[in-house]
Amino acid sequence: MSSSKLSDCETTTNEQVKHLIDRLVTQGYPPLLKQHHVERLTGLGASTLEQARLTGRLKLPWVKLGSRAVRYPLDGVAAFIVGLKRFTSTTEADHEL
């Protein structure tokens, strides 16, 4: 891929992230999301998110507030959602494994 096409893809992705952030803020989501917000937005379960924090497997950014509170930055969650790979068939998805 040429550098101009890569730059165009990055610009499109950045615009998609900004658009999603705007939509979520309009819907009342805070800048730092609680786990239940992330579960609702991504469809991931609590245990999946907890394991992802331990392993870093999902590359979903999070912050620790105090000794126990975990929050997910809205911009990081939006980038994660926009960056998810899209498939048009289960066959296509199976070939990714």
C-alpha cells in the first residue's frame, strides 16, 4: 500500500473514531467509561474484559483510579470498536484464524 493510501486510511479511521466519540457523548457516555458501559458497547462479557486487562490481548486501553476502580477512556474504546475487523461471511472469518 502506498504511503498516500495508508495516510487516507488513517484519516478515514480517525474521522470514524471522532464521529463515534461524538455520537457516544451525545448519548450521555462519560469520558471515562465503567466496565458495564464497555460491555454494552462492545458486546464483550465482564470476564473477557477482565482477562484482557490481565493479558493485554485485546489492546483495549484502561486506567486504574485509586486501588480498585477501573475505567476505559472513551477515545480508546471508540478506536477499538472502529478498528475491529469486519467480515462478510463466516467462511471469511474462519480463514482468519
